[in-house]
Amino acid sequence: MNDPIFKTLTPSQFITFTVPNPVNHPCYLQTPRLRVAVLDSPVAVAADDLPKVAAMIVPDQRETDWNFCTESGHLQLLFNIPGLSRLILIGNDLPPNPEPPVYIRPPVTDTVDREKLEDEIQPLVMALHPKVCFQKGLPNLLFLTYEDDVLYRVIIARFVGPFVGEFVVEDVEMESNNDSDKKLRRRLRFKRMPNLIQSQVPLIPILDDGPSNTKLDLESLRKMKNAKFDVDTTVLVHPYLTPMVSGLFLIASHLNERIQQGFTPRALCLGVGGGALLSFLNTQMEFEVVGVEADEAVLSAAKQYFGLNNGKSIQLIVGDAIEVIQNFATKGDTDDSQVSFEGLDDKFDVVMADLDSSEARNGISAPPPEFVKKSVFQAVRLLLHDHGVLIINVVPHNEVIYMKLVQELKDAFQNVYGIDVGNQDNFVLVATLSPSSSNDHDNAFLKRLRSVIQGAYMDSIVEL
């Protein structure tokens, strides 16, 4: 492997090729030729730094998974390792089929077997290191392993949307601490960001005699002729959605007062996905909800597979969320807008933004850069009641971007609060138009809020 193209790092360079299989192993990397993918980070290495290079053996039965066979999947894997300059993936070379409809996790590779496998492909990995890595002798080879909590996965529907492209709806069984209570989920995944779960809801098996407990695994349930499946929209399982709803704590007294006056609380959700947040706000918190989603195919999947009901109390708008709210804010100045404002005529108590960047090359980030603008926040203000709040799911590239967002919100709103999500990726920010009104801890709305979500998130709210 003496191709000079691999001797230097080229930002965003992505090359795939096949080589004869040098491995003598009966269970892993057993195809006659191996598929090799080499991806260089979009971020250039500083002149005085040695590049960090890593290799990964593609997990068995995952070769045609979008995570391991697409450039966007490779990019997300690379971004998961801080400071990585080049990622090398080596796996079986399988025919170019769609992502397999069923995945069953194979037995864990024995440590001795894995070390033997890595030893046998060392020459190939070494040859794919940039020349600069050999300045001080042979580099230490870094092998990564991929682990997730999926035990079984079946794709139940495929879609192609004009905005998001290819995406799938899948039913999965995930690792659970309690073997007598299986963890079953229905999930939405986009090909452009395959490592990012866009939406997930609990999956409920239904047998002839009614809802089943989840002692049976998903593979066994799917083999039963009388088994059907439904989704549970009364609970939130996506990590950051419960903290987002917890932000309503800051206006609990205001919401309770409006309800007592005969008004129904209203929420505007920017970004719908599978609609778990919309359904929860509607069924559990009794909100009227308006959702804005860029891709009509995503809404079709949400209604067909995730239990999202489009009716009087949930209205859906197809369009770019940022354009919709900005056009609404300026609709009095123009008569030629092509955006429908049905559902936006009355003000909202809360605007919830769950928007991610559409460009995989930038890594996973939320909200997109075009959302963090004074004009957007001014448009949001026009949509809110005087005591309303803006609640945002935030996945920042770095602390600088996060602090810039916080400052932009402080410039546009009265107060800004943060909620600890409990993972290293997500933050929830809440911006209020007026001082917090949550000191009435006995009001009916707050009691309802505490009855359906974890109180720990409300207790973790801090002013920034």
C-alpha cells in the first residue's frame, strides 16, 4: 500500500477501496476481499502537532449499516473521538445491498481473538498512516471498538423525503438492567446522520388478550402470529425531552392562571421528527400544539408509526421552521408570502426548538447556526405571550459556541436558565420574557407537571 495519496492528510478526503483479505480467521473478516475506508477530518491539524490516527474493525453484521458504509456515518464516528485526524475502517466486502432489515447482535469477540485480528491487519493499518506519523519511529497503532446498546433491530419502513433524504423507522430491543422487563423502542433515523436517533418512543407488544408485558424479547415477539405492536406516547424516553418540558416550571404560575381563566395553553414546536414531544404536551399536559417540520415525509412517518395525531389540538405546518417564524413576524409588511400561517394567529406560552444542523460535515450540532440570530429571537418574541418562554435543545460544537448562544439569548430575553440533561452531549436552555413565576408550588399545573416528569430536572434549573 504505497499510494502517495495516503502519505499526507487532506481535510475531508474520503476514499474507499478493497484489498485481498490478509486475515486467516474463521469468524471475523471472512470475505475474500476487505472494504477499507479512509476519512480525514475536516479540521486541519496544527503545524506543530502530530496527527492522531485510529483504525476500527467494522462490527460483524453491521457492514451495510449506514454508520459504517456511508461518508456521513464515518464522519460521525470520527467526530466521536476528540482530536482524531484520520479514521480507517476495515470490514467485510459485502454486495451493495440496502441496510439490512434485521440485525441481531453477534456474540462478543474474545479478547485474544480480537488482538490476533488486529495483529494480522497491522501492516495494512500502518501503510495507511500519514508520513508525518513516522518522524519519531513507528507510530503506536490505535484500534477503536464500536459499542452500542442495541440487541436486536428490525427496519419496518423506509422513506425518502425531499428535505432529509433517506430515513428509516425501526423497532429495537436495547440492553436492560432488568431481564424480566425488556427495553423495546421504536426509533427514527436519517441516513444523513445515522448515529443520531431523531426520535424514539416505547414500543408496546399487543397480544390477543391485550397489552403484553415485555418479558419476551423482540425477536420472539415478532415470530408470534398474534403479536402486534403499538407505541406509548404518554412517556418521554429521549434523553433531553423531559428536561425541555421541565422548563415549563419557570412559568407554572402563569400557565395555571391562564387555565383558571378558561384558556388552553399553547406550544409551538420547531422540529417534529416522530412527534413524541408534541404528543406528550397534548395528551399529558393538555396543550394545544402547533408543530413545524421541514419534510412532509417525516410527518407521514410520525403519523403512521409514532402515534402523532393531526387534529384540532395538534396542527402541523410543513416548512423551514426559521423561515416560518420569520415570515410570520413580517407578514404584515408583505402580501406575497407563500407560507401558511394557520395555527400561528394566536400567541404561544412556549416555543420549543429541537432543530439540528442538516450538514453532517459539521458534526452533530443543535440548534443550527442560522437559528442563533437576533432576527430569529425577535420573531420568537412576537409569537410569545408576555410571560412566555423559549426552550432550546442545545448540542454545541464547543464551549465558545455555547456561550455565544447564551449571550445572544440574554440580549433578547429577560432571563436565561440552564437545565442539566445528565449526559455530555445535550444542554437545555430556557429564555424567559419576564421573571420566573414558579414560586407557587401548590398550583394545579405544577402538580400535574410533577406527576408526569422527574422532579430532579426542575430542581436542577439554574439561572445563567
